[in-house]
Amino acid sequence: MASSGGGRQPTQAGRFENRLSKVFELLPPGPNWPRGVMFLDLALVVLIVFWAIGHEVYLLSALFGLLFTWVGDPGGGYGRRVSHMAAFVLLGSGLTALAFGMAGAAWGWLVLVAFAVTLLAGLAVAFGVRRFAAGLLLNTWFVIALGLAFSLQHAARVTSHTWAQVLAWAGGSALWIVVTFIGRLVRGRGERPQPIGEMPGDTSRRKLTGPLIMFAVIRAVTIAGTVALAFGLDLSHGYWMPIAAIAAMKPGLEQATLASAQRLVGALIGAVAAALLLLVPTGLDGFRMVVTERGFEVVALVLFTHGVAIRYWNYALYTAAIAAGALILVDLPQPSDYAAEGYRVLWTLCGVGFALLVMLLAGLLAKRTARTAPHPD
């Protein structure tokens, strides 16, 4: 009996180690540092502009506007590129205005709007996989913006205006459009490949099947539920819960189990890293506090840069880098202490737990659909 039990333990440990090694497996051809450096160059322009005008509170909106417009650039002819990016910027600006404009609204309205935005983003698959991917980018930004708006509202020494946040998002997006125009002048006319070649390019419409609709609904309910808990119960730093959930959830029903595990692990690592880093300003004030905040903005920028570079090298590390950078900038205006860090990690675990639950439900739904599907004779 004892030898049999002892024999099982190494096997279980080996299986766990094998699964963990797959989560952190590094894929060829390695990090895309030219892409990361290009983002860093553009992001430094944004950072210096906001340092110069003294309104760093709008930095996160501009950075995500720049990053997501770049990622969503469809390539092709210049007219087509600009029209698609302009539509993306307008939608993002609208969601930015909605998130910051509703920061002081009753929690019920926040839940309703979060549900609607997430549901529409999930159903965008009907217009093609590319538009579905763009919808998920906007959905992610909306949840982050909602957390940032709530954080700024409760920061006594920081003032934020909705119209300025919208302008910052549009300005960051416009920077990438300007870069594409300069590239056209340098390289001449003609079609160009999409900058992020790994992004889906399929624009063919798809039928909204029952499983796709159900998964979109489950996903929307999950985000709405985390928003309800965070804002309805007025949890301290509770907005980390929906941010962790949106970062950890897989975007589609067909996504591989490995990618799902990588999103979960990456979201948790990023949140814990951000929580530990945010302990540094504890007890600081005056000039030292200002210098520390500027340093943290640079750290967030470096994290985003690494995320851009390693996106297709390891998905878990990418998720960790982007989540950590976003959470640092979201909570930077708020004073930090050990209790706050405990709450941040706790709500992150809850958000990841909700994401795990929705993925389990989606998996059960997929298996049930496969069993009930008619088989050809």
C-alpha cells in the first residue's frame, strides 16, 4: 500500500510539472524586439508630452489608444486602413466617454452597461473573426477604463475630466495613424501587410450558432457579475476583479485549453507583480512621491514594451506584462499600504476564479453540443 501510494506521487508531480512547462513554453522564433522597440519609441513620445503638460492622469488612455489601434490596423490599401482605424477610434472614444462618464453612476447602471458592451463584443464574431478580435480589444479597454475612472474618482489629489480622457484615447490612436501616413510617404503607394501579422484577417461573416451566442452571454454575465460585486458592494480596490476576469477569460469558444491556462496564470502573475510594486510608494510624500510615480510610469511603459515583443513568444508572460502595466497605471494615483495590497491580490484571485468558472461552463457547453450534434450515417 505504501509503495503504491509513493509511486503515484511522482507521477502526479510529473504531470503537474509537464503542464506547467507547457504554460511557460517559449515558442520560435522568439521575441519580436523590433516591434517592441517601435512601440517604446512611440510610447515615449506620449509619455514626454504628458510630462510636459503635467497631466499624467491621461497617460493610460493614450497608451491603450496607441497600442490597440496599432494592433487592430488591418493593413491593405491606405484608404481602407484609415477608414477601418477611424471607425475603431470612434468606437473606442465612445466607450471611453461611457466608462468615465458613468464613474459616479449607480452600480446597477454599471452592471447593465458592462453586460451590454461585453455581449456585443462577443456577438461581433458574426461580422468576421477580425472584427471579433477588434471588439475584444475595445471590450478590454472599456473594463480597464471603468476601473481607472473609479480609481481616479476616489483619489483626492487627482482631477480627471471625461472629455480629456476621450481626447487622450483619440490622440494616442491618431499617433499611429500619423505613423502609417509617414510610412506611406516613405514607401510610396500600394497595399501593406497588417503590422501585427498574427492578428486574424478573416472578415467573412459567420452564422451565430447556439453555442456562440451562449458563450457570449456567459462571458457577458461573468463580467457583469464581477462589476456588480466590485461596485455594488463598494469593495476596496474591487475593480481589480473585473480587470482580472477580462484578462483571464479566453475570447472564443474554440480557443485551446493551453491558451486558457496561460491567460489565467498570466493575469494572476501580473496582478501579484503590480500589487508588490505598488507597495514601494507606501509612506512617501512630496518630491520623493512625485519621482517615484514618474518612475512607475516608465516601468509600466517597459512592461507594455515587453508585452508587445513577447506576444507570440509566450502567451502567459505577455498577459502578465500587459496586466501588470495596466494595473500599475490604474492604481498609481491611490495611496498604497499592506491592506490595499491584500485586497488587490484577493480580488484578482476572485476575478480569475470567475474566469475559470466561465471557461468550465463553456467547455461543458461545447461537449454537450458535440454529443447532441447529428452524425452522418
